[in-house]
Amino acid sequence: MTLADRLHFAWDALHGFRMRTALMLLAMAIGVASVVLLTGLGEAARRYVMGEFSSLGTDLLVVLPGRSETVGGPPPLLGVTPRDLTLEDALALLRHPAIKRVAPLVIGSVPVSAAGRERESTVVGTTADFEPIRRIEIATGRFLPAGDPRRGRPLCVLGRTIEAELFGGASALGETLRLGDRRCRVIGVLGSTGRSLDVQLDELVLVPVSTAQALFDTPALFRVLVQARDRTLLERAREGILATVRARHDGEDDVTVITQDAMLATFDRILGTLTLAVGGIGAISLVVAGILIMNVMLVAVSQRTAEIGLLMALGAPPRQVLGLFLTEAGLLALGGALLGLAIGALGAALLGAFYPDLDFSAPAWAAPAALLLALGMGLLFGALPARHAARLDPVAALARR
Amino acid sequence: MLELAGIGRDFEVGEQTVHALRDVELNVAAGEYLSIMGPSGSGKSTLLNVIGLLDRPTRGRYCLDGTDVTVLDGAARAELRRDKVGFVFQFFHLVPRLTAAENVGLPLVLAGVEPDERRVRVARALERLDLVSRASHRPDQLSGGQRQRVAIARATIMEPRLLLADEPTGNLDRHSGHEVLELIEALHASGLTLLVVTHDPEIGRRAGRRIHVVDGRVEEQVP
């Protein structure tokens, strides 16, 4: 029996029992669609988080004061350190050839007031280079001016929320703001930060680093953002940072350097595993569909006992009968899988219409994997009914009408 | 052509063993026309099934064209059945979802014959049995006589040497039955070995050799 004939025969049989064919196609389609949709959801989450992190810049290094003592452990967020990381340390880093920009950060919280309104706000002291490093958008005015960071002028840049709360819709540009016991002139307002994990950027007041140091009365930096000249130079920049700090801190390695890449890789791994896990949940529904195929095929075999007997009387060896029923199961699985892929794509498009920011398309491996899995399930669970058919006694089978 | 020696066939029914065939000795030469008669439950259908390789005897030796078929496995028996034996059943056994032409061509499909050759052979068979106008009808659109003619076309499409008919007229009216019988006998006249199982003595008398099966034993009636 040629392959074309076998397919044709199986097709006719499926066509002849429409209700059962439709039910099995539906079951298989739901299984495949759920694999495609669930992995699509996982991928959407992964892409979203990865997008957020790479918007921070993948050529960035973060220098924290204090050293993580155990390899691979989390860096101490507020590490107790024998020596402060100072503005001089940060500026010294700029002499390294692999380092392009440096933004020292001093962070604290003070009451902020203007025109009789007051609120507590986070104040960040930094330099002009913070703007290109964090890709900050300015809505109106300008960012902190370049110049000697040791001598900051009383200027500040506001986040949108702060501006709205203190100035109530009026433009803050040129107004004076009171930060603790100091006064600053507002020279700029931050624009939309777009999709950023750092949503509190809207609630910040940015001042020159030396102003913040004076405000909080500390020479210590909270951390230093370092931008390498190129992604490929990250490792050289890291070594340069460690060497520079060691030279300035009497040979002590008392800072920790994190790369965005390392964080990115960790998130990628975690979310990739998540995608696999939800895909696995979807695969369970494929197993359920497989069991349904087995059930319905068993019913089909007993319904078509006389036909099987006839095929045997006409000279079909058991293997051929087995092959015919397996072909039917395979066709069902394949047809259901294709239908499921279509439903999955439709579902992803529908979700995409509701959440236009996210891309719900499944990862490239999901469609072929679901297809193969569906076919595997069809054949695996089709095998038992097919064997049952192949082992029928032709005389007894023919006696059934 | 057929040599049966000491053939027995037992069935286990509950605790009991039923001897459907006992010590059957039968030789049939190529081109003979045999009728097998007997009351129902006598074992005549079992005999036909054993001869048609659908059933395996419990005991004895059965040679078909000189080959001992009792030692062959299922696949080899299926191949012999396909190439040498044609069956005509009382209840036609047509596949309901296939057209007349497709039912006739089914053995060719199972045997892997190329579609082009298949078309030619099916067309010839339909013509021979006067079914050309019914080629694309499904079995439920055919009369009983037409259905049995489709079944005969199917049974002969592989050009077997042996035609086994189990009550071929049992489900037909008198007129169609007669027609079908004449068709089968015409096939015998063209050289086929023909075995017809029937309980109708009138049909049984038409055969050249008459076999009676009673209680699993074969008795030959001398005319």
C-alpha cells in the first residue's frame, strides 16, 4: 500500500465519522493552542523585563562601596565599608582608557518645598554625565550643566510628579525650590522616562553632586555608574575600576563592581525557565488530548470491527491494519495541531490588541515543539487502539455486522 | 489444488471445547465447483474460513497449491489470501463510506498497485459486472444485487484462483440471487475453483461436487 493510498484511506475514514473527528481535532487544538499561548505569555514577560534592563544600558557598570566577601553572593546594598567611595575616586576612574563616562550618585531624602507646598522627596546628587548614561529625556529646560563637579551651583532638575505636586500644573522652570536649608533654581523638568523599571525617576529631584554632599553632610558616594567606551570593553573597564580604587585605597579591594550583563543573564535564565514551566503546563493538556484520542480511537476500532475483518479477508496483514489506524491518529494529531497553532496565533493577536505594549508571540521553538509533541501524543496514544485492531481475529471481526 | 488432511478446529466456549471440525479429509482439484451444505452450526463456515486462510486449524495439515499453509505466520497467510483467494459474503461487507469503484479497487490499494493500473483494472471489472453506471454510488445507494455484484468484482479484481462464497444469495431476493449465482458460475466456467457454502439444496445441487458437513464431519455425496 503506497503512502498516498494510506493517507487517502485514513482521510476517507476521518471524513466518514465527522463528529468524532471534529471532537478529537478540537481536543488536540486546545492542547496545542495552550502550549503556544502560555509560552507566548512567558516570552512576553521575558521580553518585557529584558527590554527594561537593556534600556538601562548594557555597557554600564555599577560600583558599590564595600566588597562582597563570598563569590556569587548578593552584593551588600548598604555595605559597611572601611573606606568611603569618594568623588575623587569617581573622577579618577575617568583616566582609564576603557571608561567613557562616570556618574557619581549621592542619594538622600529631604523635605522639598516651593510656594508654600512641601513634601518629602528623594534627592539625587550627580553630574551632567548622568543624562547620557541613563538616557534621560528632558521635557523642558536643560539637565545639570557640565563643569567641575566639585563646585556645584545651586541648581536642580525635577521629576514630573514633583513638579506637578509642588507647582500645581504651572511651569517650575526658573522658580526657586527649597531643599532642606538650601535654595536651588529649577533649570529643567524630566520628560517621560518611557517604559522604565525606575518609575520613581518621576519623583526625584536631581542636584549637582557637591550640593547633595553638602546637603547630606557626607563625602561618601552611594554608588558610581560607569559607562564603558564599548560593550566589548566592559571587562577591561571592570579591571580598571578595581585597579584604580585599589591604588587609591592603600591596596584594599573595597568596592564591588556589577555589570548589567550579569544581571541581565540572571533574569534571562529565570524567565526562560518560567517560559519552559508554563509551556510544560500546556503540554499536560496535550497529554489529555492524547488520552482522548486513545479513547475515541478505541471506540472507532470497535465500531469498525467488520471493516477491519474485511480488510484482513482482502489480504491486509496485521501490520497494515496497524499502519492504517496509526495514520488516522497521526492525521488527527497533525490537523488538530495546525488548528491549535492558528488558535494560538489568534489568541496572541487578541491579547496583543488589549496590551499593545507587550508582544505575545510564542518563542520560535514553541510551534515546532508543540507540533512534534502533538504528533508524538497522537501516535503514542493511537498505538494501543491500532494494536487492538491489528490483533482482531478476522473470523470474529467479520461476523460483526 | 486444496489438500486437507486430518484437519480439526476446536473452540473453547466457557469450560467446554467445541469441535467445529473433526478430522476433515478433502482434496479439491483446480477448476472444480463444490457446494458445501449442512445445517447451521455444522461447521461449514469454519471449513470455508480455514480454506480461505482466515482461520487456523487446531490440528492437521492444509496445503494450498502445494504449500503447507498451516506453518505460515499471519503476514504470509495474509499475502496468500490477497493473491490467491477471493471472498464473497452473505452480508456483502462493502465499506459504506467508499464508492462502488473504490470498494472494488480496495484489494489493489492494499496490495500497493499503482493508481494508473488500478483505474484500468477497476474499470474493466465494473464493465464485466455491468456496474459502470453505478461506479460512483455508495453502497447505501445500491440494491442488494448490485451490492453483491460489487463484492464479486472486488473478490475477483486480484485474479485469484480460488473463489469462496459464503451464502452469497442468502440476503437477496430470488431474482437477484439467481443473477448473482449465474455470475459466480460464469467465473467458474472461466477457470476459477469455486466453493459455495449454502443451506439451500437447490443451489447446492448445481455444483459438480457436493459436500455435506454434519457435526464437524465431512461427507461427500456421490451424485
